[in-house]
Amino acid sequence: MIDLTNLEEIATIDPANTYKTTSLANEQAKAAWEQVKALPIEPLKEKVLSVVFCGMGASIYGALVLKALFGEKLPFPIEIVSDYHLPYYVDKSTLVVLTSYSGTTEEVLSCAKEAKEKNANILALTKGGPLADFAKENNIPAYIFDGKLNLSSTPRLGNGYTIIGLLGLFNKLGLIALTDKEMIDSFAYLDTQLEDIKSEGLKESEQFENKIPHSIFSIGKIMFVQFFFHKHLTFYRF
């Protein structure tokens, strides 16, 4: 059995470096918050009556977290679409949020085209690709991140970018209210919890002898449980 306390042994079954990437998740989150803060994005002038998130797989995690944390308090309904088409009601009073880690997701690109045709407000979050090009060509507010702290390049291990990036964008647009102090305190809190999270993952892995070590994925699975506003917001589990 692999010794899950030995990084050299872990490396033999982890060529994508997922273990190291999960350890950098909080650094991803910190980087995303600062990068989005620096974007020249102004609050929306038009009143938003509905929000539609478009994304597939791990790219939609940010929408799920945002909805769980703020959904009951927001003055507009939220819909999540993992398909090629937008709801019929989308119009200029709708904010369509396009999320694709790679920027190449066909379903999201199809929704991008429809959102433009319907004159909807559009927001984008991506690492690059055609979605980044679409945002630039149409002067759409966007967070286009470099992904440097996701060593594995696996979208579900880029949660720091996609979740905190999305929260930061909504904060910039004036749709939610987050302070710098709240975020810094949250990052600091998670820093104090990482070793306990790793230990929990190691204990869980003992029941998976001769299988993929559960500890490699445990941080990505639970890291945001204790991450966000531990003092006054509901924790969210994937």
C-alpha cells in the first residue's frame, strides 16, 4: 500500500500533481480575489430581474456556492443551465453568466451566442479559449485567469479561481456585498484548517487500500466547507 505521508510515493501515482494543487487551493482563492478586485468593472446600471448561470461540470461550482450562500437574500431568481440553450424568458433584464474553465465548452459558447442575440447582460469567467475571445470582442465584463496555481489543469481543482472569482465578479457588479476584511479573514481561517483537512483525508483513505488514494481528493471535496465566512454564513458542501 502507498504510504500517504510520503510525498515521493504519492508522486508515483499522481502524475498530474493533484496533491500539490489541492494544497494550493487557498492560494488560488487569494489570487482570484485580488485579481478580480483589480478589474475595471463597474456596478450594473440596469436592474437585474433574473440571473442565468451557464456551465458544465466543475465550471458550475461557483454558481452552486453563490446560490447556496446568497440565494435566499437576492431579489431575483437564479437558474442554472447545463445545456445548449437559454430559457425563453432571457432578455435585457437578465444577467447571463458564462462559466467555462477551458473556454471551449460547446454548450456555454452556444448560450453566449443566444445571450448576445437576446441583448442580455453578460458576464464571463474562463481561463481562455473562444469564450475569452467572445468576451474581449464584445466588451463583456470578464475574469480571465491564468490558472498558474492549478498545477493539474483539472477544472475541479481550480475552485479557487472559479468560486472566488465568481463571488468577486458579483461583488464588483454590486449584486452581493463582500468586504475585503471578510475575505481576508476567511482566507486566514482556512490556512489554519488545512492540516486538519489533510489528516481527515488520510484517515478516510485507509478504507481504500489498493485504490486511488482518497486523500488526494479530500481537500478539493471539503475545503470550502469551512472556507467561507465561518462566523456568519452557512457552510456549503459539494
